Amino acid sequence: MLSRPYIFTIVFLVANLFVFLLMWESSEMSTRVLWTAFPEEVLRAYGAKTNYAIHFDHEWWRFVTPIFIHVNFPHVLINMYSLWVIGPWVEKLYGSAKFVVFWVVTGVAGVVASYLTVIQGARPGLIASFIIKRADEPSAGASGALFGLVGVLFVFGLKYRRELPEGFKRAFGTGMLPVILLNLGIGFLGRGIIDNAAHLGGLLSGAAIASLVSYKRPGTPASVTIAWRVLQIAALVLVGVCFFMVVRHFR
């Protein structure tokens, strides 16, 4: 099982880096924006989430495209390193088809959570400010999908704890709690800058999916494998269509 390839971890990593390089080229390859942030017009052009564009311009594809774009070099570096660490585990345990579906579904769930928690002009208290955003600023990043993978591994460790070797028990399940709590703590300190709603949306959707879906055991019936392949293709087609819409409306 753990000898399975993790092709789509690499595919998504390369795709994110490729889009990042395109965005840098559109920013005139400025070294300054690598460390600060790409211009807002570049983020919007490449498909960052803005509530206005989704609601008033009906640009629905912005629920998907933010999963593959990042605002600066540290942002993409941290997220792609996290994908490289976490992705292979999920893809090996659940198989490539489920991994692709998990990535897209939890990523979209994160974007939806971000969309629903923009309340312009709001004055949230200390706790509510963890997820409420007072301005409709461009939001992007693979963090929601990454938190989704963390949620998957957390539930996997709890669900199959009786089947796991001791080392796996320490790594997954409750072993994921320090990672989750540390990142949520960082998010609380960075509230207003970090999109915590997207993180929580990804985390909770990943946990929910893993509670319903079993990992890919050897000898899984062909009918089940085919069904997941169909969902995998549908998820990839959705991503392709969304970026086609970005190209079509690029300005």
C-alpha cells in the first residue's frame, strides 16, 4: 500500500509552481513582489477569490482557481513544502483518484467558507475576528486543501487506530492535534491577514470526507475503483474548465 506512487501530489505541486511563475511574469518579474505580494490586479486576473466578482460578475470559477494560486514566494514555498510532506501519505493510503477528489473538494470547501465569512463593515469581537473578514480583499492559496488533507489524516488515524502499527498511531489521529492546534494558533495571531475560515472549511470537510470514505485496501472491488476514477476525472475537468474561464476573461 505505501509503495503506491504519488503522481498527483507532484502534479499539483508543479501546477501551483507553474501558475506562480506565470503570475510573477505578469508582475514584471519584480523581486520586491516576491516577498510582499503580487499586485491586486494580477491576483484578480489569475482567479483569486473576491466576493464581488463571484456575486455580481457571476465568476463562479473563483471557487476553484484560488486553490492553485498564491500571493507571494513565502506563501507558495510553505504551502508546497506542506503538500510535499502531507500529500504522499494521503495519496498512498487512499489512492490517486480519491486524493484528487479530496484536494479539489476540500479546497473548494475552504473557498466557500471564506466567501461566507466576508461581512463588510462588521466589527467582530476577539473570537469572531478569527474567521470574520471586514473587507472583500482577494483571497488565494492551497491552505484550505492542505488543511483538508490534515483533516483526512486525523480521522484516518482515529478510524483505523486498531489496524495501525504503533508508529502510525503516533503520526496520525491524535498525533495530528499538535499540527492542527499550532496552525490554528498561528491563524488566531494572524487574524485579519490569514484566511482562517478557509483553513477551517478545509479541515472540517476533510474530516467529514474521511469519516465516510475508507482508505484504499488491497483488493478493492473494480466497481468502486471505477467510480472513484470517474469522480477524479470530473474533478480534473472542473479545474481545467475553471482555468479556461480565467484565460477567457483574462484582463
